[in-house]
Amino acid sequence: MESRWPNRKFDAAKPKAIRLSQKDLVTSSYLGQQKLPLVVRPVMDGIDLPIWAQQNRLWIENELATHGAILFRDFRVNSIEEFRDVATSVSNELIVYSERSSPRTELAHGVYTSTDHPAHQPIALHSEQSYTLNWPMKIIFCCLQPARWGGQTPIASNRNILQRLDETILQEFAAKQVTYVRNYNQGLGLTWQIAFQTNDRKQVEAYCHESGIDYDWTGGDRLRTRQVRPALTPHPKTGERLWFNHVHFFSVSSLEASVSEAMLSVVKEEDLPYYALYGDGSRIEPSVRDEIARAYTEEAVSFAWQQHDVLLLDNMLFAHGREPFGPPRKVVAAMADPLGVQTP
């Protein structure tokens, strides 16, 4: 058949190298009218997210400090191993999940199931390990398989939550701080063996001494701990004061009514797996708890997971949770850069 372009000699043409800067390889935008999270997408197939992220780490750090949440979409992250490569490329150090408050299964070194809570239960918004002294500055999620329905990971800006709360509430928490009480009981909540990842009581006691945690072996194989922590904390990078605590998460009001009623029908509030008080040991008023819960609800931003999505959060700037879902669903997580580890 005669060529449609008989006068053109493509065989003799030499390919021209096209140089694109790293910034030209992606676009950034938002999801519809939502201004959060920042969404980063590749402009062409085949861009390797770990390599791109490593080469653009400073840009990612600056955008994360500004937005607090970055969603990497359409980068074809297909496995736990590939996700771990992404997580290590956007951080200095993946951490081992210790002093646990939620059940998780380790899938690879530093990579865990996002949670092992039952699919029908929502998980209240919270910033990871804000009850500890050395929390992760970053938490990273990856959707390897979206749920049949539901299963979103809602996020909420701690900056905006602070702005929503009445100044008298903020002053009260700034002055008194927060006491976290945890009961490690067989059959209700996590055991101390799971939470501290050891069967040795002496190791638990040593950890408590080092971490400023009061403890009491309450009989049998039960442990009760108390620790006082700030409710408002300055961000080490931006310097801004943030609402950063587990007051909402460590409250029965954060649970579904049926769940909280069932728990309180079995044990008294002081024997629940965890609860929060003011730092002086006085009870936090129901009206204050309600206002805090309302602030989280009003600030919550939710989006449907797509396969391969990677969500990077500044753990101090953003809280996260989980909506109920229809299995199967596979969202994995990594925590990184403990407070003492500096980033670019």
C-alpha cells in the first residue's frame, strides 16, 4: 500500500531529547471545591513515585507544611513493597508502632494495616500517638484495594479545629493539660502485651519510667496507666500553636451510642480501656466534649479512595479517622519521623 506520507523519511530522523524538569512531571490541584488535600498527579505514565519524591523532597516538605495533607494519585503504587519505598522516600525514618492504642498487624518492617478494628465500626478523628512524648510527625496511607462501599479516611485540620473552639476552652486546656487513663484488661480493649509489644512486666515498667507514665498493676494481669500531656502544642517547624491531643478519641462520646452503652453496661467509666480528664484529674464537662466533637465533625473532609492512592499527612497539622465499609478493603499505613528526627 502506498504511504500516506510518501515524501517524509521518518527512518532517517534522529530522536530529539526532551528535557523536563522534575516539577514538570506532575501537576497539583484540589478535589473539586475542597481545598484539602493537595492532589499531586503525574503528567504521563511511568513516573516512579519513590524516585520523583526523593528528588523533590524539599518541595514536598514545603507543601506539607503549607497544606498539611498531600494526596498522590495515579502513580500506580501496587504493593506493600512499593508503598514502603514511597514512605521511605518522603521521610527520614519509619517507626515501630509502640504504646499502641489501636490493633494493627505489621505487614513489612514499618508498614502496618491501617487498623484491625471491625469494618462496621467508624474510627474517630485523631492525630496518631498524640498521647506520647515522641509521636510521628508524618503518617502515610496507601489504598491497595478500595472497599465495596464506604471506607473513606476522613481528615480534619487541627489548625481549623483550634479556630473553632471557644477561647475559654483553649485556656482551660492550656492551663490544666490532659490526663490520659488507660486500662489494659483481658477481654476489653488491648492487653498490655499487645500495646507495649512485650510479655515482660519489667520492660513495661521501664518504658513507663522513661516516658513519664504512672502505672499500677491492679490485680491478676491487669495494668492501669496515667500520663499528663499538653493539649495544645507548637509545631516544631511552623511554630504555630495547634490543637493536638487524644481528648476526642479517648472519650466514649466518640463511639457509636450502641458501642458506648454496651461498654458502660459491663464496666464503670474509670475501668474503660481509655478515657481523658483534665490534667488536674477533674472531669471534662460534657458540653466541652460536645463542642470538641462538633469541631471535628465540621472540619472533616472526606474523599473516596482510588486504587494506588497515597495520602501523606503532617500528623500534627491533621487528624484522620475511618468510615465503616463493606469488605474487602486494603489500606496500609506507615508512621515516620518521630518528633526528635529533623526533616529538610
